[in-house]
Amino acid sequence: MERTIISFDYAIKDILRDKANFDILSGFLSELLEKPVVVQEVLESEGGTSDPDGKINRLDLKAKIDDGELAVFEIQYFDQVDFLGKVLFNACKAVVEQVSSGKMFDIKKVYSINIAYYGMDATDEYLFVATLSEFKGVHFDEAIPFSQNLDPLSNVPKDIHPEYFLILPRKFEDDDERNKKGKKVQPKKPKKSKFDEWVYVLKNSSVKSDFTAAGIQAAGEKLNVLKMTPEQRAEYERNKIRDMSQKSQLYTAEVKGRVEGRAEGRVEGRAEEREIIVINSHRAGLPLETISSITGLTSEQVIEILKKFEV
């Protein structure tokens, strides 16, 4: 049995900021970081955007966790050439905002959690990690940890460089899906982790009753679409339509710019671009009529493209 829940991007911008729902974020982070994590507070970024249009490329959420460490969340739906630059900027900003003028550089660890709903040229992997843990010697086999300890009573250095996670939910496939597509390459980590259940949720906006990952059943209960009031459901639907329209406009403008830059007569190239728009718009949840309007294709042509790529 599965329960349909509110999409994670909507929840993280609204519902998960409520202290009563911190157990969901805590569970998500505990499984991702593979250690017990308790979210203590959701913070507003100092010097955050004042954009009246609510640009979707702002930082989605910053949370204070155990020992003053920080977790910053960023969700990206369509390809953006400076996306990783934005990832670096948000992580660095979370570091800089910790230090007040005239104070010591008491830097707490920052975990940068980035969820991208497009491929980023990945083939099979859906969870990537990047970190800088030490300085390596150039001439001799020596290393100095990228850590510090400001407590004279403790001999335990603390890792202070940001750690980056890149999650690609659309790339996640269970064994049945991989076998159906005839994929022979086996993951180097064959045993699935509990965090895979969270990636399933990110991909499908649903929670299976047999999931046991920390916080995941709380998500299924508290984010259950069927338990929303009519007013909450209406606002949620309005928000989805507004976001999908904005994302579609951005992506369409990007694709049109690429197409217009090509020489005339590149019929095959234009057809490929239309297929990309159809597939990504469908994955973003746009209805058939909207996709037809964006691409200029008939509903039947849209359906044929979706069948062609088994979407």
C-alpha cells in the first residue's frame, strides 16, 4: 500500500519549516548522513533575496542541526548552466554567515543537500558526494586534515569544510526497473540503504507502508494529501500550477534560445528539442494540454513521444 504525499519541494518551502514536523527533516538527514541527526531550528538566510517575484533559484531551506552544524537544501528542476556555482555560493554563504565581525572563525560543518530533477549527464548513479577532507603534500606523502579545534579542553578536531550531496531522483531505479530495461551494470554498493526509500519518495511523492527509514512514516502521515483541508488542498494545487508554469516558461525560453541559434533547416535537431521538452514537462507534472500548447504538437504526437521513450 502507498500513500500519496505532498511534493517535497512544496513541503520544504512551507510545512517542514514547522517545528512540529522537524522529525521528518531529522529522519531524512539521519539516513543521508548515516548518523543520528536532530533538526533544532530552521533559519532564514541573512541577506536573503528580496525578489518580489519569489525567484525559484533562491536557497530553499537552511536548518541548524546538532552541535550548531548546518544543512542547506536546494531543489532544481531544470538544467541551469550555473547550478553548481549556486551550490558553492549557498554553501559558502552558510559558512560566512556564521562569523560576526571581530569574532573568531568558529566554523561549524555545513552539509549542502542538492536535489536535481534532471540528469546532469549521469548514467546510472543517483546519489553523489563531494568533500575536501585534507591538504595533501605535493612532495612527500603527508596530509593535514581540513579541521580545527577551538576548545582547549578537547583533543578532538572537527571537520569544518562543507560536504556536498547531489541527489538525482529521476535516476533512481529499483531492481525490477533495471531488469526491465535490461541494464547489466550492477551497483558497487549492491545492498540498498535506508536512504533509498527517501529517494523513492523524492521521485514518486508517495510512501510505501513497509518503508522503515527514519522519519519516512511520519512524512507519510503528516504530508498525506488526503488529510489536507479543502483550503489547504486548493492552495497546494494553485502552488503546483504556478510553479509548473514558471518552470515551463524558463525551460521553454532556454530551449527556444538554443533552437534559434541553430542554422535553419535543422529539422532533426528541432524534433529532438521538442522531445526533450515533452519528456521534461511530463516529468514535471504538466498536463497533456499544456505540453501541446508549449510544443505546438498535437496531443496524439505528445503521447507518441512519451510511448517512444517509455516515459
